[in-house]
Amino acid sequence: MHAPVNLYHDITPISRVIKYLNEDVHCMDWYFFHLVSNFVANKIRIVLILGQALYNLPYLTPFFALFVYVQVKVQSYYKKCDEA
């Protein structure tokens, strides 16, 4: 008998609720796109900077190759630990 009559869904039109949800989905899509595009752009920048450094300073190539080898070994070790 004393239940509230003025509930949110009773007084808010469904189109207004859908509009709010649609705006939220649009924001999530926009931010996700920019997150991914910034991630890819940063990876490309790193590759270009390393390529330019190796081209201009060729004596760094053995150190870079050693670094890549050690990095791959460390990643494979931790990947095996995660799977176990």
C-alpha cells in the first residue's frame, strides 16, 4: 500500500534511457579507437627510432641483437611460467 509510485522507469521515457546508453557506447568506441591508434603509432615510432639509431650508429647492432635475444628468452621463460 505504501510503495513508491514515482520510480525511475515509471517516469522516464525509454527513448531517454536509450539515448544515454547510446552516448556511452559512442564514447567507449571513440576512446578505444584512440587508445589502439596511439598504441600502434607508438610502436611504429619505436621501430623507426631504433632503425635510425642502428643505421647511424652501426656499432650498436651487436648490442641490439643481444638485447633482443635476451628479451625473447626472458619472455619465453615467463610465458612458460604463466601457462603452468
